[in-house]
Amino acid sequence: MSSPDPQVRAARNLSTSTSRGPVVAVTGAASGIGALLTARLAASDEVKQVIALDERRGEVSEATWHILDVRDPAIAEKLRGVDVVVHLALDLDLETDAAARTAYNVRGTQTVLTAAAAAGVHRVVLCTSAMVYGALPDNDIPLSEDAELRATAEATGVGDLLEIERLGRRAPRAHPGLNVTVVRPAVLVGGTDTALTRYFESPRLLVVAGSRPTWQFCHVDDLCSALEYAALGKVDGEFAVGCDGWLEQEEVEELSGIRRMELPSAVALGAAARLHRIGLTPSPAGDLAYTMHPWVVSVGRLHDAGWRPQWTNEEVLAELLEEVAGRHTVAGRRLGRKDATAAGAAGATVALLGAAAVVRRARKRRGL
């Protein structure tokens, strides 16, 4: 049998190459998780094309870039022909004004969901956090991925994440044909700066008396591979991602070599609330709950899909400790070298109580 004409063969090859895999758009593609995922998808044989969306151009030259704010309704035109959108344009910076952060996160998600539906996108992948389950003393260990979301808006950014999840649940009802997948990572490590990673920058690990902290980490590499699974439709619905198992507080202290300082609950929560209220620390008192109570989750749905984490909790903790070496934080507030020298000898607890005492004296002077 004679071989096909070269032009026919070329046409077949072109048809095969252009039909393979979905076209995936990534918002927030220029930095952080978005940049890592964009590079990963661009290198994947299972992805036909990557559309990168951000307010500046990133470094992945293989992607097609569109420079715009995700809150701009014009994003719908950039999503024409896209099969899947992975929405990672979120602001969870501790130093960002809370109202501005919420306005960006919620409006951006709402715009992306509406634009995706208008453009005929089949799936939107949202990335929130396992923090939406809430950190509570009666939580199962581990929590089921179907567990009720019992978090409140008292911790940094969690109110935004809960609203993003609400928008994600509502979108398929408002836009039939649009599927929404929600990915909830555990404590994220790898170039991240959160209240939970700053916990390990303190000279002592603050432990609230009577609490039972448990720690489950998620390396950004594992999050990216889970997001790729979601983008390719290998797993859908709502699912968690993180290392298998968890570490008890005593194990964390042994592995890190950082000793604890224990405070009564009323003292720790009261001081944290006062310090945040007067602007001395970026973290509200609600962040402390996630260092007090368990909120580790099962990653069964990813396991069922064939996914496995490449990192263990012990390995991620070691990476985190290496990242934060030389940084000094007390009560969520990062200190300069001079401040850290003064605070280091006293420890996190003394610094926290000392700051609270300053607040009390200031209130007395004002007659409050």
C-alpha cells in the first residue's frame, strides 16, 4: 500500500497537533502560583495552548499574553476559544487594605465567571484554601472534603475565599453548561507569605494553652500539579490538596528546633485583637485559630484520580524553615534587624505581652 501524499500527511499531522488537549487560560499568570502553573501547562503535551492574563507580562514566552485587569469585562473577548480558565488572580497580601483586597478578589472572581460563561468556556477552576473548613476544636482529623464549611470571616482573607466559593456554587445555576471546580490547598509553602508561614518566623512558637494544633502543608509544586489535573478534567467538583497525613505540634517543635511559649487563651486572643485594632500587626485575632485547632483534610478525591503528592509534611516544613531563616516576626508583624535583636532574647510571648501593655497604658492616658 502506497504512503499518503506528503501534503495529505502534513494536513493530518496538523489536524492531530491542533486538536490535542484543551486551550487553558490562567489569570494572575505573571507571578506566584500563576506563573508556575503557566510554565507547567505550556510544557505539557496534554495542553493545546495557554492563554496568560495579568496586568503585566510574565516570563513564559510559550504562552499567549493579554495584559488587563481581571475586573475588566473586556476579558470576555480574550476568553473566546478557551476551554478552561484557572483563576489565580487573587490578592491575599497581609499588608493590603482589607476593603481593597475584598473588592479586588470578589469583583475579579465575579467578572471572570461571568466572562467565561459569555465566552463559552466549559470549566472554571477556582483556588481557595482548606481554611474555609474552619479551625475548630471539634473538627474531625482529618476532615472529609464534603465537610461543612464552618469558617468565619475573622481570619485574613477567609471571608473573601468563602464569598469566592459562594460565587462558584452559584455560577453553574446562573450559567448552565459552565462547570466550576474548587481546589482547596492546606498551608501553602514555597515563596508564599501568609500569617501561617510567618508563625515559623517567631523566636518561639506561640501555643495557646489547652489547644491542639495540627499541621498539614502543601508545597506549591503539588498545588500546581493538582491544578493541572483540574484543568485537564481528571478531577472535578470540590477537593483538597496537600501532603498525606499531618504533624502534631510536638512533632513540629522537634523537627524545627523552635521551642514553644504558652499563653492562656484569653491573653493571647485579647492581645492579638488589640494589636491588630490599633494597626501594630497585620494579622487579626482570627488567624490564631488556625494555629490552635485542627483543620487537616483528606485528599481522597485526588488520590482516587491517580494523583500523589511529591512532598511530605516533614519535607515541606524543612523547606519553609529554610525560606524564613533570618526573618523575624512577632505577633504576625515582621521586624527589622534592630527590632528583632531586641525581641529575640525576650521571645514572642514577652514581646506580645509587652506590646499589649503599651496599648493598655495608651488607653489609660486617653481615659478609655
